[in-house]
Amino acid sequence: MPPATFRTVNVDSIKISDRMRKDVGDISKLSDSIKQFGLFSPVLLDENLELVAGFRRLSAMRALGWTDIPYVNFGDLTELQRREIELEENIQRKQMHFMEEQRAIVEIDRLRQVLTPGWNQAQTAALIGKPGRGPALVSEAKLLVDGAELFPEVLQAKSKNQALSWLRARAVTVNRTLDVRAAQAAGDSNITEMSTKVVLGDSVEVIKSIPAETFDAIITDPPFGLDYDERKAGTESGLTTYEDSEESYERLLGMADDLYRVLKPNGWLVWFQGMSWYGDSIGDPPEGGYLEDFIKWKASYRPGTKTVFRRAGFTVDELPIIWDRSDGRCHTNRPDRYFTRAYDAALHCFKGEPEIVQRGKPNIIRVAPVGVEDRHATVERPPDLYAELIRRLTVKGEIVADFFVGSGACLLAAQSLGRDFFGVELDPDRHALAVTRLSANAKRG
């Protein structure tokens, strides 16, 4: 194909033969764009000044009354080459991802407000060519851009409307997160202090940077690694930072060595978990002594939580701590076969030779669960449950850590009881919720 050269031509000299694109559609927006910003891409003509590509651009320039226009001369083309170029230009024209367009809208609005006193969102909508949308256009764009920063999963939406639907389902929580960030930026010392005590991040990574022998007690409730889809049904939207699978739970158990390391020489660990992970190992070895069966079993074997923590150095009580939540709603998927589930369990572990502060207490703690109307998460422990554990295991001034903060119930209990505290939370929404609740509790106290 001959090399392209740039020239100028009178529009009346351009010849237009049969085109694959018959309808140029509404070219008013394109004409306005060319008038305001100029022509970004010239039309393509052959040696005989016959149009090869750029029919809509040519139509827009004619509508503007342009007489001489720039063009690219592709020389003498065969009919096949002409068709290929025309088709290629239309096929390879890549539309902006809907989020790229929203970022552009937000940035244009920001710059216009900086450069033009009194500029408003309605003017931005008109500038973009959508005056009928008014301020809603920019508000939607800001929600999408801010939401995508907090929840990158939004970028996987198939369309702008789907992304908006996801975010609007969590509009309150998105706004809460943004409010915390705004308070930090404004210098709210209370929010700033709580944000340093509750880190937004991945506990598996954050714990590696914590100095050894920092905490007196770790009381935490990680995702269980089972039945998550069932537990969240009807209670959560399509957006969540958590992954609650067997594989992700095994990754969390990989924190065991670091959990031991960051505890003081005589410290406590209370680890809530699903009962299917409680045993010394998951899966019994096959009977019969067949090597092939043993190899298959070995490949699927995984140690139970007690084994994992013992290997890390902890002493683990054979019996779990039981939270009796029978005063609240109990549930089973098969009421025809099973009793309703009325308790949760936690491993009771310790490092060194600590001593229980409140002795003689049973390993069953009966506290009513959080009511549905007051619940901030699908699975949420009441602050009173954590408070009971904290009173039994620590004294005022000691440091309690929770590596899966959630709505902040454990840290709220520690704060209210005069203990220092530290937490890590992966989900931006829950992190903001915990920071907000802790800040409000500090002001009350």
C-alpha cells in the first residue's frame, strides 16, 4: 500500500462513491466538538480525491461551512484496499470504557470549576452534550469514580447502569467511607487517631510488619471458609472485598506463626471458627493399608486449626469456648433432620504461662446475638461477647488486637473497658464503619 501524505483540499472537490456507512446520524455533537477543539483526525482520500474514510467528519465540517480541509492522501488504491481501510477504521475505533468516560467527566467538571468562577454541574452536562441530564450526570460520574476506587469489582460490571446498580445498593456504605476520608483530610484528630489504630489492609500482609511481642491478647473472628454463599444470601449486594472459600481460609491460617510472634511472652489468642475446621486434622486416613488409597488421602489432607496453632507454638485447649446464642434466632437448612444451630465456637490458645484474670468462669458464654435491625454484617458478634472475653483475659491498659475487625465490635468492647487496641480490616466499608463507631464512642467516653 502506498505511503500516506498530508494535504489540503476544497470540500467541493471531494468525490463520494458507494459507502458501507449510509447514515451519518446526528452530527451536531461532532460538529460542535470540531468547532470547539479542532479536527483531531483528517479524512482519508485516494489519488483521485475520492473519500476512503471519514464520512462523518467530512459531513460535520461541511455543516460548519468549512471550505478547505486537511486530508491524508493514500495514493492510488484498489477497490479492495479502499474497502479494507474503510472497514478497518470503523472496526478498530475503540469506545472508551464506561469508567474512563466517567473519570473524564469528573475531571472536566473539576477543571472548569477551577478555571471558571461560578461554573456548575449543569454547565458541565451541557458542555458534554447532555444538557437534559443536568447535575445528575456529574453526580453519577463521581459516584462511579469514587465507588470504583473503594470497590475495584465495579470495573467488572458490563455497563455503566450495572455498575450504578451495584453501587446504589451500597450507597450508604460508600458515602460513609468517603465521609471518613473527608474527615481525615479535614484534620479531624479523633478520626485520624482511630484510623491509625484500625489499619485498612490485608491482615496476612499487615501482620508481617508488626514488631514481635506487641499484644497482650488477640481476639478475632476471621471469615469461616465455608457456606458463605448460603450465609450471605439475601443480605448482601454483589460487592464485597472478602473471599470466604476453603482456600482463602487456609491462607489465613498461614498467619499462625506471626500470630504467635506478635503476642507478648504470656499472651492469649481466641480464634472464632467453623466447627468443621476445629479438629486436629480434616479427613481420616483410609483403612486397609493400600498405598494408592493412602497417597490419595495424603494429597487431600489438611490440618485442622488446632494442629496449625500447636505447630506454631501455642498451647491449645482441647475444648473450645462456646458462645451460646440461643436467645436469638437459630437456624438450620434441614429442620426435618437437624436441630437448629444455637452456638459458635472459638479456639482458646495461649503463649507462655499467662494467668486468667477472672477465674472460675465457664467456657460457655451466653450472650444474645445482635438483632437483625442493628446488624452491620452477615455474621456479627455482639460487643458484650467480646467484653466478657476481654475482662476474663486482660486488665486495663493492656493491648487487645483484632485482625478481622468487621464492624468493630471487639475493639469497641476493648475501648469501653479501658484497654488499648489495634485492628486490621480489609473491606473499605467495614473499615470506615469501625473507625466511625470507635470515634463516636471515644467522644462519648
